[in-house]
Amino acid sequence: MLKRTLAACIAATTMTAATAADVEVLHYWTSGGEAKSVAYLKEKLTEAGVGWKDFAVAGGGGENAMTVLKSRAVSGTPPTAAQIKGPSIQEWGDLGFLADIDSVAQANNWDALLPSVVSDVMKHEGKYVAAPVNVHRVNWLWANPAVFQKAGATIPTTWDDFIVQAKKIKDAGLIPLAHGGQAWQDATVFEAVVLGVGGADYYQKAFVELDQATLASDTTDEVFRVFGELRGLIDENSPGRDWNVATSMVINGEAAMQIMGDWAKGEFTVAGKTPGVDYVCVAAPGTSGAFTFNVDSFAFFAQSDADAQAGQQEMAKQILGEDFQEVFNLNKGSIPARLGMARDNFDSCAHASMDAFVASAQTGGLVPSFAHGMAVSEAVSGAIYDVATNYFNSDQSPADGKSQLVEAIQAAM
Ligand code: BGC
């Protein structure tokens, strides 16, 4: 109904946007590449006559945003839509907060447009309550080839080689690994080590199914051993550093590498850098056949006002549109969540991600990111964050790391 009203208004005058519903959108996209991406959503909605009330809460990985969201929801004033994902969508749905946008999804055939690994997460009790904007691959290594050349090092493909090459870079007086010492970034690197050292089956059993015997196996000691080696490969200013500041260290040649999801590519892109020339993207060591997926999505909060509901529906519709999926993902560094999109405008890193997404789904290497809220409940991922960050910032032994992990996960389940 809103759409018809809007169409009539737009036909009459171009100044009628004020009569349309606004959507208040909570998100945590504040870095250069992220801000450019979310600006396109605002633009699409504005074009469709829906006003945008920006509710940005800075803080990589979204922990701050989730805290603010909870307080708004508890006080009875949730935003119209919020950037939440993975099992959290189910948690919010179970609490009765979410609006059903199934009519938009059915009218636009979302079941056919989305891979089931994505659409399953967007539904609560069989009905769509969230719309996916992208698929991020988390297990990436971003490297500056000029720094490698200066140090006489080569880009590593295994964790053992990573340590050897990183030492050469350190000996040349350069920073091997650009890292921001924040719990979620520690967990992101830890996740890459888990996947590279243990492989996808171990990852799935230990960190998705939370199988205690697998968590307590010798592989976990080896994971902590390698993770511990990385302590000496970062610089002393890393505590508290934002992830995009770490990315800029690779961009400007201060550091050789960063382990980060492909939102990092958004930063290289806004800096005008070209993949394969100014920087290199390769799978994190030991993970070339695997793909830790992280799907960003907007969940819609139940609204009593009919205009607000119409605004939500328009937002959901725009998000799955081909145009939005292309432009947003070109800026964000991710690949479209929507199937069958043209690849031509995407770069070589995106092509590698698209290929790995399809190939890993066939081999069992496609696994949800536990560091980015896709695999386990917030309680369990919080426990993993704590263990990873305590370990990385101390001189705990691998055996200590393992026993703390096993205990913390058990307590959080
Ligand atoms: C989100 C990305 C975001 C990144 C840094 C991830 O968890 O999925 O969209 O760019 O955190 O904030």
C-alpha cells in the first residue's frame, strides 16, 4: 500500500519523501569501505521513497552494536532493522522480537535466489525474518608483495612456512603481521589457525558441533602451539588497534600481512589499490580448499505502525535486488548472497571467493565462522573469544590453552 501511495506522490512532486515511512537501521559499518557500502543501501531506499535514520554504533565485529541493540529492545524501542546474523537471528526470533517478511520473500522467490546455507539462517520457524546482504569469506591472508620482496620472503601457504617467512620479515626490520589487539580480532586469527592446522572436519566437530573429545584431542594442542608462535610476530602497538588501522599498515607497507575477512578488501579498494598488483589475497595458511563463511544480514524488528512495516518490506525487497547485491558487494569486499549474479565487475579476489564457495560446499570445506557469529550461540562464542584473547596476551602453554577452552565451552553450553 505504501508503495502505491509513494508512486502517486512521486508522480505528483519530487519533494514528497517526507510522507514516506522512515527505517531506523542499526549497523556497525563505520570504516571507509564499510561506510561506502552502507551508503548505497541508504541511496536505494531513498530512491524508493523510504527515509533512512542512521543508527551506526562503531566497533569492529559488532559487539558494541549488539550491546546497544539489547538495551533498545529491552526498553521497548528496537530499531526497524538491525545488522544481526547467524544463530543470533534465532535467539531474537525465539524471544518474539522479529517481524515476518515472508510475503516479500515469497513474492520475490527468495528460496530460489539464495543458497540454502544462507536462506536457512534467515528464517525463524520457517518464515523469513531477515535479509542477507552478502557472503564474506573470513579465512583470508592479505599481503603486501613489496614488503615481501624487501625482506626476501615468499607468501606462505602453510602455518609452519608462515612462521619461517614472518621471521625473515621481522629480521628485515618490518612488521610481519598487522594485528589489532581486540578480542574479536584475536578470535579471527585463532579461527584461521584452527582451520589451517586442524582442517575442516576438525573445525566442524570441535567448533560447530562442540564435540568434547575433538576439542580435547592432540590437534587442539597443535592449534595453540601455532597460535602462540604468532605472539612474537606482531608489533607492540597492537593492543586496542582497530582492524582497518591494521589493514592500512599493510596498504602503506609498514606491515607484510593481515589475517582478516574480506571486508579488509573494502579498505584496499577505497585506497585505490589493485589486487594482484598492489596487494595479494590468498587463503589463510593451510585453508585453500576451505571457506569460513560469514553472512551479513538485516533482521527486522516487529513494528505496530503500518508505514513502518511497509518501509521494512521495501528494505527487504531492495536488499535482494541484483543492483544492490552487486554495488554493495563491490564496495564491501564480499560476494553477493544472491545466486546467478554476473561476475564481470568483480575482481580476482571476489572470483577466488566465488569459486571457493562453490567448491568447498561440495567437499565439506564450507564451514560457518565462529569468530563472526555464524556457528554457535553468543554465550559459546564469547567463551571462545575469552580463551583465545587470554591465551594470545599471556605466556600460557598450549596445554593451558586447551584445558581452558574445553572448560569454558562446556560451561557456556
Ligand atoms: C562483519 C563485517 C564487518 C566486520 C568488521 C564482521 O563481523 O560481518 O560486515 O565489516 O565484522 O566490523
